[in-house]
Amino acid sequence: MLLISYSLSDVGKKRDHNEDSFFADDNLGLYIVADGVGGQAKGEVASKEAVENLQCWIMRHKNILEEFKETRDKNFKFQIRRMLESGIQSSCYVVYGLSKQLSPTSRMATTMSVALFIDNTLFTGQVGDSRIYRFRAGETIQLTEDHTLLNYKLKKGLISLKEAKTTRKGRNIITRAVGQQDFVEVDTASFEVQTGDRYLLCSDGLHGYIKNNEEISEIISSDLPSVPGKFIELANNRGGKDNITAVVLELM
């Protein structure tokens, strides 16, 4: 399958610098969005280093990707997921080490949402509250799970779904971050893909302003090169309180 992507990042209306980083490589099939944790030291350094380290990690393990393409062994998916998890763990250790050098009295940290496409399979890696969405046959679903205090309370039954949709308390408090410690729990998953699928990777500076998945469907189904700009415009028009990053791609 052919992958075509478009990406855009914006500082927003309230911040004086951009702590988001992203990577998009249609040939490699690798897409990353990282959001430096707000209020932490050098969030832009954390996100940049995490993205660059993971990119290099995937390149060093291209042999595993090629073996999967040749064998198409379903059991091999586990090895791809472990490789992706190890890469994010490596980024965590790198950011943690840099934090010790550059900001010993505080902690550099970042979220990471990663999409790796190999033939007809999408592998995802997730830490924090950036997100990955899939648009297929007119419907948008969220593929990743937010690691936030709000979502934790929802899963534990401490609040209702109705309360989770309306409350702002705990929504932006993340429970996992790359670099906060020298180790982090990473969620990985795999999904079968189809021709015509569209995907969105974004920071919370975007999805925090989106009312529902139908709103994503309306924008992402339009002319693909214009989609990132439309998402940026939406977030800024609704406040733009945070940095905004959108990476969109289509399988042709």
C-alpha cells in the first residue's frame, strides 16, 4: 500500500514556544507525535529527543520489519510490538538522562503516540494523552487510550461516563510520560488496515477542542492536503491555549 501524509504544528494563541514534535516518513511508514509535558522543564527538548531517538531505533531494526514482510507470520507481530515498546523505552531513558544533566531539579518529559505501518498492519505505541484516530467508511474511532487521571477514574468506576464528558478536573493530568522516570509502561497494539483508511495523530492541543468523533470525520474526509490546516484553525478558533500538532495520512 502507498502512504501519503501531511503534517502541521502550531504554537497556538497562548504559548510563547512550541513544545510539540512530530515525525512523518511515508517510505518508512513511521509517524510520531510527541508533546512536551506542560509545566515541566524543557518540554521541547524532551519531545524532540524522544522522537529522534525512536526514529533511529526503528532504522536500526529495519531487519525485523523486512522479516515480517517476508514471513507474514502472525506470531511475528509480537516481535514487532516488543521492538516498538523497546524503542519507546529507549527514548524514555534518553530523556531521563538528559533531564539529569540539563534540569536536575525538575523532570523533562513528553507524551508519545506512534504509528508504524508494515504492509497491511498498523502497529501503535502509546504513552500519555496524545492520540491516534482511524477514519474508515465514514466513521472515526480512537485507537489509543489516554493515560490521564480522568481516564483512570473512569476505568475504575470512580466517575460516570457522563461526568467524564463534562468535567475538566483531571483531564490534563497525565499518569504516564516518557522521561518522567527511567522506565515507563508502554501500550502497544496492532490493527489490520484497508485501502482508503485515513489516520490522525495529534497532540491534546487539538483533540481537547474536538467535540466528538463526527467532527473529526467531517474534517478528515476533505481534501487531504488541507486537513492539518483545518484542524489547526479549529483549535485556534476555540481558544488555542496549547500547542497544536496534526499528522494525517491516507492508505492508497
